[in-house]
Amino acid sequence: MGTAYTTTSPTNFVDGETINASDFTTEFNAIDAAFETGGHQHDGTDGEGGAIEKLLSNAITFGTGADTDIAVTFNANTSDGVLTWMEDEDYFQFSDDLLISSTEKIQFRDTAIYINSSTDGQLDLVADTEIQIAATTIDVNGNLDVSGTIVSGGTLTATTSIGIGSAVLTEAELEMLDGITAGTAAASKAVVLSADKDIATVRNVTSNGTVQFGSLSDGTITATAFVDEDDMSSDSATLIPTQQSVKAYADSVAGMTSWVLEDGDGTEVSITNSKEVKFVEGGGIDIDWTDTDNGTDGDPYDLTFTIVAAQTGITSVTNTSLTVGRDADNDIDFATDNNIIFRASGADQVKIIDGVLSPVSDNDVDLGSSSLQFKDAYIHGTLEADAITIGGTAIAAAGTSSITTTGALNSGSITSGFGTIDTGSSAISTTGAVSGGSFVVPDDGDIGSASATDAMQISSAGIVTFKDDIIIKDAGTIGSASDTDALAIASNGVVNFTQAPTVASAAVKTAGKETIFVPAAACQPTASNGCAALANVETTSGRPDMQVLDFDNGSDEHAQFQVAFPKSWNEGTVTFQVFWTTTATDTDGVAWGLQGVAVSDNDTIDVAYGSAVVVTDDALSAAEDLCVTAESGAVTIAGSPAAADMCFFRIFRDVSDGNDDMAEDARLIGLKLFYTTDAANDA
């Protein structure tokens, strides 16, 4: 609505008064102001003017030139229409449908490019050169009638088939054409001949008619024709004979129909035409065809039997004249009955006869030499010798029954079985070992060295007294016959007992597993989610009372205690065992958890506990029975424990554990902590 016009009602506009120019000016200013501010609807309402039925102008401008959209509204009874000029977008926007109810066109650039409906039910897109549709997907829901050529820059896809004239190609039929190579056959593909009318890689060809060919080849042999030639006179390498001609030729040349082959024990087999004979290798013999050319009388086939050099299958060779060797001067002769004679350098050297290994000639063969000696000699019986020396010195006189020494018996070794050596008052000196049997000294006798002959004395009771220190080698051991390393001494003097040591038959305490019992009275309910306060529960007057902490089954409840472990603790994991009871008279279960954290001097105590370890147990069907859990798994204490740390522990009832199904309170009497030491004391 425009600004309202109000008359100024000049007082001079009455009869008899003078009308001045200023009176008109004031009234016209009021009219001008009404038209210049706000505009008018021209809808017939008071002060707005009547409806505009015609705009008689060849050029009409809408808008004030401001930076805003300009809308022309078509105000009807039930449906309005708006035509808007979009200022920033630079185009017209229609709020409703546009209907061209005749064959008139929407034209572009000139009259040759337009959109119209030339007949009812048809929409025409007409261009004098090209219509381009730019979109990622064009969906045509209907038949596509193309009177010209379809040119595709990508893949032309049809969901069922493609029809050309009366021919229809399905996907399966097009698959036979997809990827084929001219001149090469492929499985389930159409066959296209090469430029030379060839086709390759065909596996089998089946024909129910006549197959004609120029030639057939397997890559090596080429056949050019079939022939019916009974005498094979052409002797061709490219012709294929018929069955009839092959049979006729075979019948004409067939001379032998069968022959007999006999083995060494007289077994015969009849070899007929088309049968084969195979010579089987075995027993150290190789059988090979060494000449397979010609097979004529002048150049027969050669089958060679060769004895293998390394024989592994022969188990027995016997012959009354058998000789085995390198040559006639160096062999083993079995020709003489009950004699095996070894021959070297053309002379018989040694022979074996029943129970005797002897030289063939007396006093002719040495047993070893000064440079090549036998290691040991074991003789059960009499050793008969003209002379015996040790290190070049004779030890026995011919014809005597005793051993005479020409000096000290101090070389080599005297082993078990030698017999008794009686030295009288003489000494035995040796640089080797005295081993085997017993070495006996008289009662209170001494054993020593040249400089300390009484270093060790053995009494009649077997007590050994050492004159000076006893020293064993580095990392040496001392023990008994049944436990030779019962005590080990390292090179730095550290002594290790492999068995638990005792003093006066009492066990000696050593580093290892230790326990600490923590009663419920030493525990305190935690500030958050704590268990019940410590209670003194009487069993029966004059009998033990129970100091307990009660844990109910509604939620996890906790209690805390702290331990300063001894310095000898190895700062490792701990385990625990819970002592508890209940008022329950059933066998329902309970689960106890424990977690810990270590705090060092000058560290905050406001730290998180480590992972909890849970151990389960069941009530014993009687109230106030003492229940003791099994020893738990290893509890890892958080905070990297060190010597002199304070370790805080939190024990709780884990009601979420599957074993915890006891409705009554679980009463904690105390718990036993197991820890390990690695030092004898806390020094």
C-alpha cells in the first residue's frame, strides 16, 4: 500500500478569499509526497488508485535498480504465479509450469534450433547441426528409434540382446565373438580364419561328411594323401596307407609267427608276433643296447651285459680254486683246504688255519715296526717271547720266572690285572696315573709329594687328615659316589649346594619362598566401595572370637592394607591365599581378588593399582567353618617395585565372577602373601 494522501484543506479556498500560489504549492507537495514514497497498489482500495488495465508503452522497466531480485506476481483467486528475475544468477525463474498449447516453438540463437511439439504426443528437439546431451547417465525408458548411424565413444551395453534387421544377437552369442583372435581357436569362441585361411589350436574336429585336406601335419611329419598300395612300392614319407594295404603288405612279408626263448634252468616261453621280451637288470649287472643301427647280418643290434664295479647284492662266492687280489704277487689264496693265505711281494706271508694266525715261514713276519706300532695288546693266556723290552730296556732274562728291573719302575702305566707289586722298603715313582683296583697304604700311612711326603695321612679308621690347605680347581665339585657334584665352588669362591644343606641334621634356611600373614584387623575398608567395618564376632563364650571384614554380594567391595617387604625380596610377583568364613550352610562359591602397586620414597601415592588376580573357593556347608582358598596365580605389582618401597594392596570380593554365587556375606579373616627372596638377609 502507498503512503496515504491527506488534503491540506487550504483556508483560502472559500468564496471571497484570495487564492495564493503558495496554497497550490502546499497541496501539490502533499500529492507528490504520496506518489514518491512506497508506491501504489492500484487495486481499487482507498488511497491506492484504481486497477491498471493497460500499460501503453513500447518499453516498460520494472525495478528500482537496486541489487535485489525483481518479482512480478500474477494474483488469481486460488492459484498465483510468480515470474522472478534472479539478480545474482542472471536468469528468469518461474514458480509454476509453462504450457505451450500449440505448435509454437522455444527457439535458441535462430529459428533453426528449437523445442516444440509438432503434433500431439510428440516432443521435437531440432538443431541444424548437432544436439549434445551432457550427463553421466541418460535413462531412455522406451524404444530408441535411430534412423541414422549410432556412434559410441565408449561401451554400448544391452541387457538382453541386440537386433539388426531380422537378426538378434544375445549376450551368449556376443561372448563367442568377444576377444577372438583371427587364425586361433579358443574354447567357447567363434572361429575366424586368418588372412591365409588358417586356423590353429583346434583340439578335435568331428565331421559327419567328407573332410578334404591339402596336407596333415603334427609339426614333424606331414601327410599329403591316403593311398591304397598293397606292396608299399612308393616308399613315401608323406602318404598314409589304408588298413587293407597295410594288412596285405604285412601278410606278404610275414615269415615268422613265433619263436622259443629258454632260460638257464630249462624254462621255455613261446614268443609270438607283437610280443616283447625284456631283459631285467639285477644282481649287479647293467643291460644296455649299445648299437641299434641297421640290425643286419653285417651290422647287428648289440645288447651289452656289464658287471657293475661296486657289488652290493652278492652274499656268497665259493670256489675250490678261488684267488682274489691285485695280481699273482699280491692276493688272498683260498685254494688250499682250511687255509687262507695272504701273499705280498710274490711271497706267502701270513695264513689263517683253524684257531691259528701264523706266519707262513718261521721267524719271517714282524707284528708292527719301530715306526708303525700297534696301540694295545690284549692276550688271554701265555705270552711267549724270546725277549721283552720296555723303552729299549730288557725286563726279563731268558729262562727266569721273575721280572727284573735295571732301574726305577717309573714309565708308562700299570693297570688292573697286573697282580701284586711288592716293593719292600723301596719307593714307586711314576709320572703317569695309578688307576684301577685299590691303592692301599698302611694304617696311619702317608701320601704326599717329594717335598711334603706326609701331606695326607689316613688313619686305621679311614679318617683322612690334611697337613695343609685343601684346594680344588676353579668351578670344581665335591661330592659322594652317588652325588659327585653335591657342592660346587666357583672360581670366585662362591659355594653352591645342589641339595638342601643341613646343620646337625637340621635344615639350613636359604633364600626362596617366604610368607606374610595379614589379618583382617590389619586391613581397612576403602573410602570408596569399601566393605563393612571390622567386626568382632563371638562364636561361643570362652571360645575363639573372629575379627572379620564382611563383603556382601550386591557389588564389588574392597579393603586395603600395605606392606613394606624386607630388602631380601626379589621385587617380583607375589601370590596369595585367602582365609575366610561365612554364615552360609550351603556350598555356594565366592571369588576373591587382589591387586597391588609399589610406591617409592618421594613418589605420589595417588597411583593406579595393577591388574587383579582372582582365586575362587566354595563354602563348606556349615556356618563359621574356616575356608582356605588355593594359592592364587602370580600377582604383578604395578609401579616397578624396588627395595624399600611401600606396597599398597587392595583385596575385594569379585561378585561378577561366574563362581561367586553365594547370597550371604563372605567374611575375611585374613590372607597369606607368598613372596620370593634372593638374599640370605636384609644387610
